[in-house]
Amino acid sequence: MHFDRGGQGPARFVFLLLDNFSHLSLTTALEALRQANKVLKFQQFSWALCGEGGVSKQSSLGFSAALDMGLEDLRPGDTLVVVGGVEVDAGSTDAVLAYLRRMARRGLPVGGLCTAAHTLAKAGLMDDRRATIHWENSESFAEIFDTVPLCDEFYVLEDGYFTTAGGTTAIDLMLALFTRALGGEVATGVAANMNYTNIHAIQRETRMTAAERESVRHPVVVKALNVMEREIEMPPTPSEIAEEVGISTRQLERLFKHHLGRSPKRYYNEFRVQKAYRLILQTDLTVIEIAMACGFSSASHFSKVFRQIHNCSP
């Protein structure tokens, strides 16, 4: 990607806002562009907001963003950035998907922030291209788009396509774009102006493991949780887990009670149901497909365990 428009004015980023788009992703990306202009002491970049309908879109915080344009054809040299949000499928309409395909065919750089990798993949733009997405949506993404190599990076920038993992990673993406096109000094200046410390260079993993989510450090419990997470489609029994981590079933029961407040069986059921719940919210998979993906023998078995935990049917 380059930002030389041959004397035709600033390089323009056009942000395509989906319903309930990520407020944080949009504002951090816009602020990075503004700070780049400040560092360079001239207007290298401009930006515009677009969306289906061309009037306004509501953000994840409930703010209404006025749009500059609808789904209009962009100019050569523009960069199209889809801003996803909490509801992954929201806004991924036929019109939006057709628009993305059309702009990609014209050779424009196309990318997405937060959960927008889902929309880009749904448009068929990410097949055999590495992508990343917010960790809460990684399981559902992997289930739906098996032709898209999903990775754990904070952003992926390859061949004119880019995706981010949500949160503040839009800043990391913009700094990478500035470094490639304008040099490291510009990126350093932008980071300094934003008081941005790249914690992602220190903590490289975005996808929290079960042990990290539970704040568990006991090495045997960590190993057991890793086994549970890895084998979720064919869940092992507590005795099989205990054997793999090198302790007795009774010892495993005691460790789980002490560190997690519940038995291995109870914890595993809750873990699998939580994954299933995310798949229900984020995908169009059938109940039986979700049940199989989460290690339940049938839809009725899944529904029974779900009711035991949530006191309602899935």
C-alpha cells in the first residue's frame, strides 16, 4: 500500500460503518490519521464515513455518526475500511457485500477493523488469505469460514487486505501502515502524540486461553484446562484428563474445587455451553451443528445441559 496520489490531494480513507460499529476502533483509527497529518505538518490523509443508506449509523456506545456518503464508487487511491461491531452479522447485507466485491475488483485496498473480517470473508474476499478477528469471535469465525486461515495476530496486513483483532489494535495497524509507506519516524511521532505504548509488542497473544480467563496459575490445572480446550469436540472424561496430566481423578477433583470452585465435569459443561452460546449468537449454524462442535452427543443432550446451567432452552 502507498499513499502517493500523484498531486491529486490527500490519500483518503473511507470508513464503511456497519450497524453498531466499534466506537473504539473507528475513533482510534481516525485519531491516528489526524496525528499523522500533524507530525508531517501537511494534510497527507483525509477521511470520510460511508454506509448503507447514506444518512447515519449508530456506534457500539449508542452515538450516532453522520455519514458523508452511501455505498458510492470510490476514487482511485482510496482505501476502504470496514468497521465491524458487537453483532457480527449486523450490516452485512447483500448490498454491502456486493459493494465490497465491486471495490475489491477495482483494485482498491480493502480491510476491516474489529469483527469486520467476518463481513470481508462473507463477501468472499478472504479465501486463502490470513485474517484476524476479535478473540470473542474467533471460534465462530473458524466454524463458518474454514477456507480463511485465522491467526492470533493483532493485525494482518498482506496484499492490499488487512484485518484487526479489535480494541486498540486499529492503532497498531495504522502505525504499521505509516511505517511501510512513510517511514518509522512518522509512526514513532504518531505514537508519541497519542501517548501510545505498544503493549502488544510485550504481550503477543490476543486469544486468551481458558487458564488465562480464569486467572489460574497452578501448572497441573493449567494443563488440564488446555486439554479440555483442545479436545472440546470429543471431550475426555475427568479420569482421562487426570491420566493425561499425570495425577489421579481424586486429585484433579480437589484441584478444580480449590482453584475453580467446581468439579471438572461441572466446569467442562459450563465451558462447552459458553462456547455453544457464542456460536448461537454469532453464527447461523443449526443447533445440532453447534452441539457437535461443542462435544455434545445430540441436540437433546446439549439442550439438557444448557437448561441445567442457564435455566432456559438454547
